[in-house]
Amino acid sequence: MAKPVETDFDLSAFLPYMLNLAAEAASAGFQAAYRDRYGMLRTEWRVMFHLARFGEMTATDIGRRARIHKTKISRAVRALEEKRFLIRSPSAKDRRVETLSLSRAGVEAFHAVAAIASAYDAALWAQFAPEDEAALRRCLAALATPGDEPPPPGVGD
């Protein structure tokens, strides 16, 4: 058996690693809401959220806004279409591009999962004192927002 490598580097204190662990732990309970009820994966939920939040979009727009690779977007779009949650429409400007939107069933599913998400989010934030919540929101927004973009709505207000 190989011996551990001696190093001063502490992975457990490495911010990207800590953020990933926190994200996985924080989202684990919520995953059941969309997975068990609708058979959706995380990327499908994120695509659905963006279409609900911003209306008609192209897959490229969703990928850019959500920072999701185009291959994952493509799979999610196909899966949402198979579930009849999504409608593809040819773009009037460019035949190579499709505009995506939620179907009526997609909107209904979104509202159901969004209600669960709101309650889940409130329970997560309830673990923190108000000043800690505000500080965490500011820190996460600073990490998630490139320097030339304004922070997301509600952050830093």
C-alpha cells in the first residue's frame, strides 16, 4: 500500500473543495423533491428554472447564464421534452437555433418544485443568524459574479 504524500496543502481548507462539499450537502435533501416526484436530474431542474425565470431562451443562452456545458444542456432539454415539460420552436431569425419554453405541464411542475425549493431554502437559511446570512450571501455573490457583472437581485441590498 502506498504511503500518503507529505504536503502542507490541506484539501479540507481549500475553498473550492469546501464550497463543493457545502453545495452537495445543501442540495442533497432538495434533490429528492424533483427527482422522486418528476424523475428530473439537477441539470433538468436548472434548465426548467431558467426557462421559468426568463421565458423563452435558446440552449446557448441557458448554458451561458447558468454556466452549464452545452452537452449537459442538450441532455436536459431532451429529457424535459420527453417528459413533456418543454417545447422547442424554430427561431424566426436563425433556422439552426431553437427557442425553448416551458409547456403547461412544465409550468405546473415548476410551480410545485419551486414551492418546495422556497421552503427548503428558508430552512437552510434559518441555520444562520441574520448577520451571518447577509455576510454569506455577499461572499457567495462575490465568488459567483465576475467583476464586470452586477450581483444577483437581492444580494448586497
